[in-house]
Amino acid sequence: MISLKDGSLTALSRLGAASAGPAKSKVTVSPRASKASGYRPKLVLASASPRRLALLEQVGIIPDALRPVTVDETPTKGEVPRHFVRRLARAKAEAAQKLIRAEPDYAKCFILAADTAVAVGRRILGKPEEGDKATDTLERLRGRNHRVHTAICLVTPDDRMRERVVETRMRFRNLSDAEVRDYIASGEWKGKAGAYAIQGIAGGFVVKLVGSYTNVVGLPLTEVVTLLQGEGFPVSFFWPNLAEIETE
């Protein structure tokens, strides 16, 4: 089971144990079934990101299983950020689809995949793996405007793909060299697009944010909810149980 540092998966496990393996669910799979009928289709998240899992939990969506996949995240020559994240989100969805459709319990389920990139103009900054590269990235961002692009790709139980790309405009204040150095020392930048996490220390760097905040964290919730609802997934299925979790 994939755990979240903030312990939020404890609450998830009480409702349905979202896990990297098959989930134990007493709910019958039925595309476009309503909560009133006692059925709901299953949802698989093609990611192991604790941030994306926590964001889904925030709006009461509990994935039945996690199927993280690995794809080549190298931009093609001349590729613009919007096309880049769309291509990667689709590639993740297709890879997860190949895995999941061979499993009888998930033969007819929804699959949600996403990819996020930070860009200055047409330049995609990526996810630096070394401190020196992370420092270069933050020095490029300080005092400048940049954009965060997230693509979401939803595979429906009948194998249709629905896609959205969301863009948020951002600006950091002019960070000092000491702030950049100390932020790198914090380690918060590791594995993050653009070498920062807005939900952490870097939230104090932001002087302008136009658009979706959750998009910057890694999953634009309004668009995810709208996409799922439009395809018949009962987003509010777990909501009545959330009060029980909060009181435990």
C-alpha cells in the first residue's frame, strides 16, 4: 500500500483501501450507474503521487486502485508545453489501460492519468534530479512570470478518452541567493515540476497566481470533477461517509 506522509491514506483505507493492488470492494461495477441504484463504476488512478491522491480525497473521490506507470518524459524537439503534457498524460493513460484491462475486477472501470509541467515561455523546465539543476531552475523562475500546465486524460469504461489541459499563470517574487540555497537544502524540490511545491515552503514565493491553485499542486480539481461527472461517475458517492471518518 502506498502511504501518505500526512496520514490521509488512513482515512482512505477505512472507506475502500486505495492501493497499488486490487482493491476489495463490495460495490458492483456499472458504468453510468447512480448512487441511488446502489452501484458505482470503479476508478483507477494511473499515478503513485501522494499529492494527486490527497487532492482526490479532498473532494471525496476514493480511487479503487493505483496503477502508476513510467513513460519517457523527454520533450520532443520544438514541442510546446501544452502538447507535451497532453502527450504524456495520454501515454500514461494508455499504459495503465493495458495493465488494467487484463484484470477481471477492473475490465470496466474509469482510468485517470495526469501530467504537470512548469514552463517559462516555450521552455519546459522539467523535474530536476540534482541540486545544481534545481538551483538553476529556481534562479530562472525568481522575479519572473511562468506557467503551469497540467493535462488530465480520462479513459471511460467503454475505452473512450476524454482530455483537458489547464494552465495557471504564476509569478515568484525576486528570491535572494540565500533563499534559493536554503530551499534547495530543504529537499522539498525533489520530484517536483519546476523544482518547487506550492503547497509547501514555496507557497511563500508566490506574488501572483491566475487560474487553478490545485492545477499547480498537480491536479486541477474542477476539471477532474466535471470530466468524471460528465461521463457518469458518481463523484459524491463517498461524501455521506466522510463525516464518519472525521469523527473517528
